[in-house]
Amino acid sequence: MALRSMTGFGSAEGLVADRSLRFELKSVNGRGLDVRLRMPSGLDHLGPKIRDAARKWFARGTLHVGCTLSEVSGGVSINREVLARFSEEARRLEQEGFAPARADGLLALRGVIDTADTSLSADDEARQQIDTASLALFEKALTALSKARIEEGLRLQSVISRQVGQIAELAAKADEDPSRRPEAIAERLKAQVETLLGTSAALDSARLHAEAALLATRADIREELDRIFAHCDAVAELFEAEEPVGRRLDFLAQELGRESNTLCAKANSAALTAIGLDMKVVVDQLREQVQNVE
């Protein structure tokens, strides 16, 4: 199973009780699953069922659910009987010297324009049918959103895979750096010990050699490199997981960050320091990307 993003958009529209009902779903990053609803009058009681349905599809992300309900015919009509009464009264007033009435003024009078009620009122049986149809339409919107998150996840996986490959390449480059060869380390330490011994005859040469050997051991980055390679392999394995892996990817990215910091701290040459800094840049980019993974 490929990675899934936490960002995406999905919608579905259909007729419910002779009304046009539309769901629009927008999801963005979130630590857990947070469903935020905006429902029209008459459907707000479906909130718990909508949240339950969303939890069956997604584990993480902030999900904004917008639902609009409108009259198919437009929902507006003119009450001509009321309009005729107002028009007759307006003509009488005009004969008495008042200014002629305008059409827009007459239409603005209370009762002339009838706006259809877009709320859903029905008996229990009809209400059940409306609820069922509305939830079925919501499932279609969830399907569209899931598809969008999967498509975005595939793009994320490509980016993350490339970044992990760069980290592994840098680790291999560090492993092959000439400054890590035992003879190079020994030669450098020997020169340093000889320099120290030349500054004072009171220095214990045996103690200096022992301290130099200890420093060489502490400066070794073998363990850090091994962990970096292991973390890179672990990220690749998560691409095949069935369950959401965003939190585990975030943990591995943090671990790679720690190892790259240690590599820089232990570097005993300018070349290794440069490699470590390059690795830190890629790891930071990786951490930004995995924040989008469910």
C-alpha cells in the first residue's frame, strides 16, 4: 500500500427530497482526526454519523465538511395576489399626489416574494429516507477525498524516496571518506601527540597515546552510519505497510536528524563536516514532507 497524504479535496452532489444537496470535503494536516462540520438546517442531527463515517476512512487530518442544500427550481416565486393589492394601493396614492411606485420597490415589500424553505421537514419515514440518501452522498464525497489523498500520497512517496536515497548516498560517501581510514587517523593523532610532546618534557607520552586512542574511539562514526542506513531501510519498508505510517515516518526523520547532528559533531575533517551539513539539509527537507503523510 502506498503512502496517503493528509491533504486533499472531494465533493459529491445529488438530489435529496427534491433538493440539491452538495458535500465538499477539504482535509489538511492534523495530529489526529478532527472533523469540523457545517451542516444546513434539517441535517445537523447527522453530525455524529458523519464523524463515524469519516473515522472509517481516515486516521489523521483536519477534515472540513461543508454541506449546502438548495431548491432545484431556484426557490423564489412572486405572490401575484399580494403584489396586485400593493399595486392598486400604490395607484390610489399616486392619484393623491404621491410619487409613482417603482417595480423594485413593490417587489421589496413583505409578502410579495416567496422564498422556498430549504430546510427538510418530513414525517419519520420520509426523514429516514432523507438521512439514508444524505449519508450515501457523503460516502461518495469520502471516496473522492480518499482518491485525492492517495494520489497526493504517491507524489509524496516519490519525493520522500528520493530524499532518503540522497541521505543514504551521503552516508556512503562519509563511510568512504579517506579521513576515516585507520592509517589516516593514526597519522593525524601521531602528529598531534608529537606536537604536544615537543611543547613540554613533563608530558607523559604513554598517557598522551592512551588519551589519543580514546579520542579516536569517540570520534568514530561507524555506529552513526549504521543507524542511518538502518533508518533509511526502515523508511522504505513503511512504503509497503497497510496502516497509516505518518507518525512512524516522523519518528524516523527525527532519528535521522539526530544522527546527522552527531556525525557533524564527530567529524574529524572538513570533508566529513561538509557531508554532515549536506545531510542535515536533506533531513530537514524530509521532515517537512513527512508532516503531510497520514
